[in-house]
Amino acid sequence: MKWEYHVVHLNVDDSSSKPEEASDPEAASEKLKGSLSADFLKDQFPEQYQENEGSEHPAIQLSKFLNKKGLERWELFETIKIGKMLFLIMKRQVD
């Protein structure tokens, strides 16, 4: 059996960010020092970066993201916390 993996980083350090900064993918990309582009963030977290974003709780946003990935056959395999970084490790079987 062969597997392919997908790693997602969640920013859990909210001590310096304001709520309005969270909906700006360019600011988020800059805060990450360009390690994730604004386009990637918009693509991976479309609910968070919509133009007319409501004030959806982060747990609801994460549920929607995981459900979307589940439809693509990704399974949440493990979470790893390194310092202030939280990584979601997802896997799916390769045919």
C-alpha cells in the first residue's frame, strides 16, 4: 500500500494579530515571511479569505476545510506541534 501526504500549517500564535488581519491573505503571507504565498492561502482557506467574510468561528472554518479535503480522499492522520506551529498531517492512498 502506498500513501501520499499533505501537510498544512496552522498559525496558533494570535498574540500579535488583530481579527481584521486574519482575513487579509497578503498580510498573512508577509507574517509568514513569504513561506506561503497569498494565492496559496486563498486557495487552501477560501472560507477565511472571502471578500464578504462573516465572523465564522475558526472551528467552523477548520471543519469546512477538513470536510473539503475529505471529499478529495484526504484523511487527517496526525497533528504535530513544534513551538508555536501546529501542523496537520493528512494522507491518502495512492492507487
